Amino acid sequence: MSRWSFVGRAEELDRLRLAVTGTRGRGIFFTGSAGIGKSRLLHEGVEALPGEEYAVWRIAASATTAAMAFGGLVQVLPVEQPQGLSPAGILRWAVDVLQQQAAGRRIVLAVDDAHLLDPPSAALVHLVARAENSFVVGTLRDGEQIPLPIRALWTDGLVERAELSPMTPAETSGLLAAILGGQVDGSSADRLGRLSAGNPLLLRELVHAANNGGEFTKKYGVWAWTGRLELAPSLTELIDIRIGQLTAGVRAVVELVAFGEPLGLRLLHQAVETTDVEFAEERGLIQMVESDRRLDVRLAHPLYGEVVRRQCPVSRTRRLQAHLADLLEKVGKRRREDLLRVARWRLDSGTAQDPAMLIAAAGEAFARYDVPLATRLARAALDAGGGFDAAELLATILMFADRPAEALGVLDAVATDTGQEERLSRWLTVRGMVSYWGLSQSSTVEEIAAQGTKLTDSAAQARVRAFEAIMRLHRLDAPTALRLAQGVLDRPAASVAARELARCTIAHLQAVQGQLYRSAAAVDLVQAKVASWRADMPYLQLAVELARGTRLALSGDLAGIDTLVADEFADLADAGDFRLGTGYLAILRAYAARLRGRSDTALQAALGACAVLATSRVYAGLAQAERAQAAALRGDAQQAAEAIAEADRLHSPSMGVLYPWLEQARAAALAAGGDLPGAVTRLHGLVDRVRADGFTGHETLVLHDLVRLGQAGASTGPRCSDGSRRSVAQRLTELSEQVDGELPPLLARHARAAADGSPEQLLAAADGFMALGLALPAAEAAAGAVHLLRLRRSPEVADAREQLASMLGWCDMVHTPALRAATPTLTEREWEVARLAADGGTSRAIAEQLFLSARTVENHLQRIYSKLGVTGRADLRAALRTIPGHDGTAAT
């Protein structure tokens, strides 16, 4: 693997450069653990210093050079030293040598691993730091004995001392992307970041091992790690060196913590000697962490556990895990997570014999969205004789593990064990869920409806009706869905889970119908009862998130989306490999970034969603649609078209309710490819369809897409009684009084301003969009205003251009039809001349650079001024800032 790119550490790099270029202090030393990136930071910092101003000497101290006088500075000082000088004289001579070689430049002494300097070298470094026009920068490893002259550098106030912390998750992701040559999915980056504890050296070894083992896969340009890891010998040796030779007692401490962390200190003391625990802590093998008024024990580094667990013989591993389970059961499972811990230890040690305990633990794991663990526990429960309850739970989990066919087999095996109506209702609903969403069998709806009519128990019937209602909503039978869901809410005997599932159906329907306030209230009611339904129906959270996400997207509530994708469910879904949850939240992230004009972030999030959902068809089409939108925003017509083709291939008919998003993306892809008439025709057809379905919430967004394509004055909808038809702007104005929220009136204002050709109102609409954080529509509205003012040669165009430039400053690469339509067309030569003139070049200088005559340059400038609506060079730079460059990038 080639040398890693230097990623992140911007703040530390700035501190280092300031330490040698500023007027305060004489340098800086960075401390940190081995492999944390100290040496690379030092190298990058001094490498950037200009040689004509700084005389830089790099010193790499080592255990070898520490044994000889001035061995640390052997790379710097002359081989032959003057004879007969005292130690102090030698130091003065060495400083004079460096001053002579610097020849008036600032001296920078960069010392890597300064703790390994021999005493004379350390003394010389200290003396250099005290000399005029000299600076010392360096690195120190944590836990090492530091020479007194080096320590005195910061105790005397000569240099700064800064702790180099582990890489942040963002820096880890950036480094992984730089090395693998592409985006890395969030869960993979998180897992690798946790294993390496933010240490670049350990991360490098992990990636080496995973790469060599073929454990990285790439889908839609996004790298993902399978999670399986064969530790490279070099990494195992590195950990072995740090752990060292342990006594039997201390090894028992480390092994118990490795298999049981986080392990309560009191529990650990019952298994091993207290002195061994103390020694392990002193050696830096374990650490104490306070957790909810309890002291927990963890290994000092995640990789210690990987190595210890792999090296532990199977028989001892099973004995240790059984011992841990015995200990926790003896003291009592006091915490919520204790049941899961005992079940996992019992499972791994081969002592799991209680199906009831395994079923409860599997339900708890699924409620935390830990799909792999829940699958293992549920299958073990079924194998241990758990019967119908275990089969029902296992089938449900398999459905969300993208294994619907296997789930159906598990259910069919217990079909004869459904004599009671309560049990039959559970079997019907789980089988219906697997068949409808997992296998896309549309006939499931009628089948479950027919079976539901045969039930006489009110609670059992309510459960079936709640599932039938949400299936019918997804199949676009909204009236029946609403009737069924309301009927469930009206049944006092209905379970909490059934009632809240029905409420989610209503909340989703209210959102698409534009009743956004009522939808929000309904979702809040569901969330308020989460403790009552999560154990019975944890997957109901997906229905909650879909209803809530739909409302937030339709209302343009970007802050609400930010909150949603950062809440507890998002963390649990990512950590537990709950792909439907992770994928849907990534789609919402992409949507919010797109409306902010952050096309790069939008595309990365959309591609991440496509990769996560590649094996599941529930949201796969929606992910591809958002990918198409992000690509279209960047002007990438080819990728947008490819994404739409993938959406058509992957979209499940069982998710018909999502069609407006897919069709909007299809129109965006057509527009990006230059087929504006085709895009307009598609959108008009979509307006008719969503109006017929009563999806007025969606209708506002589709109509606004027509406004963005210059169709604010176009006719839409059926004819009125007088034979006329409303314009897009008129229909949006009408809907602004029917659809909740701040966004519809703003969309209507934009439409009216565009239809009326009012630059003042367009700018006012742009300000309104920016107030909501919607930088993309804000820039498009402002661009329309600038275009109109430019055509009228209005003196107000200068202020409008500044407003547009400010809005484009919030965006990155944006290339939409609305922006293109308002952008003057400059030839390649005119672009060259305009940019050079905007940078202050005279006509003569531009002529020489472009091999033109000065008169030709002046002629070009006059045409440029005319196209841009400016009077001269003074306004040229501001005008160019408002125009996406001819290479597709936004001017900044």
C-alpha cells in the first residue's frame, strides 16, 4: 500500500506553523501514544516551510543513537568536532555551526521522538531554543522518561506542549477515503475507527489486513467492510509487545475483561485477585470507566481484546464465558443490558438451554436493532425448543436481515401451531409482512384481509387490520387504509402496538395530503408510547420514521431532518446493521443536503444509501431516486440516467406510495440531460396523478419543480366551469391555503414572482428560502431576479448580484436548469478574458498572455459587459461570482 495521504489535523498543523512563524514562543512539542500520527504531523508541518526563509534540520532520535554523545544530532552536526573543548564549549560550538549554516535564516530544529535523545543532544536542543531567531518542534511518546533539558523547554515557558488526540470520526473517514480511493460507508468507518481508537498506525494495519483478505467490497462507488478481520502478523506482534508477558492471574483479568467488557469492577473482583486487577491497570492493560454510578472495567485498547480473544484456546474461552454468565446470574441481572450479556455468554459457551431466556434476549437485541445478535439468539431459542414464539421472532428478524425466503420457511414450519386466534393473528401479520415487503407479493393484501375476517377475537382482528391498513396505504389504496386504521383506533381491545401502527398509517397519509401539523401530532403520540410497543413490534419504528421523514421532507424542515438523523434510532441502526433504518436515514441526509445546495454531500449520502440498501428492495428505488437528484444537481446527466434505470429495476411495487419522489427524480434526470420538454411533460403528468390521489403535500413540490423549469405561467389541472385552467402559480397559491407550514406560501410567492416577472418579489422569495436554510431554491430565485434586472439594464442589478453571490456561497457544485437559464452564455475565449480582467489584468497584459491584440481583448470585454449587464471592470468580478463556471463549478 502506498504512502497514506495526510488528512485532517488542520488545527494541530496550524499550531505547529504558528509556533515557528509567530512572534510568541520558541516552538511546540506534541505528545501522544505510538502511532497516533506525531511523526507525520511533524514532517508535514516543517515540509511546508519555505527554504529561503527557514533553515530546517530534521532529527530522528532512536534507542541506538541514545547510547552515544550527540548521537541524536548525528544528522545535523559535522562529523569532525573540535578537540579539547569543554562540554559547554562543545555546545556553544554546535550552536555556532547551526547559525553559520542557517546564513541568516530562521533555524527550525525538528526532533522526532525527543524522549530518546542522549543528554548532550537534549542539552543542545534546549540551548538552540534559547538562541535568537531559533525554534524547536518535536514529538514525545506518552509514558516515556523525558530528558530534563527537554522537559525544561515547556516548564520554563519556552515552547508549547500539546497532546495529540486520536483522530476524530470525520478524520478517520477522510483518511479511509483517501487510501481506498473512494467513499467508505459510515458503519464500516465507525467500526474501523473504534477498533483503531483513532490511531492512524493501527488503522493502517487494520486496512492492510482487511484489504489483503478481500474484506472490502464496493457498491455504487462506496467501499464497505464485511467486519471479518484476519489480523496481520505485524499487528498481532505489535499488540503482543504492548501486552507483554503476563502472569496467570493477570492474564485471567485481561481475558475476562476481553470476553465480558464492560465488566463491573465488583463482579471482576469476585473472579480474580484484587492485586492482579491493580497490576493490569498499572500496566495500562485495562481502564476504569464510570457508568451510571458503577465502575466498569474495559480494556485499554479495543485491539487488545481482538488479539486476546483470538489467542485464547477454545476450551478456556467457553469456560470463561460460562463463568461470566454464572457470576452475573448469581449477583442478579440488575441492568437492562444484563439479560443480553448473559444470553450471549451462554450462547457462546454452549450452555444456553433456556429457550424463554433466549427468546427474551433475542427480543431485547432486536429492540436495539442489533440484527446479527438477535438472529443468533432467536435461532438458538428455536433449536432449544422455543416453538412458535421463537419461530415468529426469528422470521421477523430474518425479514429485516434481507432473508425473506428463509423467514417464510421458518413460519411455514410452525403453521400447525396456530390454534389460538391471538397466535394466529401474529402468524398472519408476520407472514404477511414477509410476503408483501420481503417478496413483493401484492396478493398478500387480499389474503390477509380474507383471513382477518375469519377472526372473532377483537384484539387479534385489530392486529391484522393494522397491518392490512399500512399495506393498503403503500399500495395506494388510501381510502381503505384510512378506514381500516381508524377502525383499529376505535377498538378498545386493540393492543398498543396495533393502535400505534394504525396511527403511523394515518400520520403518513396526513403528511402526503398536506395535513402536516396533524401528522406531526400523530407521530408524537406514537413516540410517546415507544416503551409500550417496542418490545412487541420494534420494526414499527420504520413506519414512524417514514411518516416523520415524509412530513419533514414535504415541509422543507431541514433542522427537523438533522435532528431525526442524529437521534438514538440512527445510532442503534448503524451499530446493529439495521440496514433499512440506516438506508432510509441516509436518504433523508441526502435530501437535506440537496436542498442546501451541497451536491457533494448529497451525492455521497445517496450513494451510501444505495450501497446499504443494495440487497433490500424496500427503499432501494427511493435511494436511487435521490442519487439521481444529487447527480442532476451536479449536472451529471449520465449518472442521473443510470440511477433512474436502477430505480426502475429495484423499486418494489409494495412501496407504491413513494412514487412521487421517483417521478420527480425522473424529471430531474431528463432536465439534466437537456430534455426540458420531456421533463416538463413528466411533471405535468405527475401533477395530475398526485392531485387524483389527493396527495396535495406532494403536489406543492411537483408544481414548484415546474416553476424551477420556467413554467410558472403554464396551465395545469382540469378546466374550470368557465373553460379556463389555472396556471401553476395560481394552483400553488390555492394550495398554500390548504397545505400546512411555512414552505407552501413561500413556493407560491416564488411562482407568482416568476409568472409576473418581478425581480423584487423573486429576491424577497430568495430571502424567504434562505431563512429556512434552503440555499438551492434561494439561489435559483435570486438568479431569476438577476437575469431580469440584467435584461432591463437596471442599476439594481449590482445589489441583486451580491445577494445571489452570497447564496451561491452556501452551495458547492450546482448546475440546475434554473441557474443555467439565468446565466449568460460566454464563449471559452470570453471566459478567459473575463477572468483575467476580473483579476486585475490590463487589456495589454491579457492580450500578451492570450496571444491576441489589445483591440481584440477590448472587443471581447464589450461583448462580456453587454452579456453580463455590467458597465465596466469594476463590476466584472462581482458578476462572475454569481455564475457557475463553464467547467461546472460554482464561482466562489
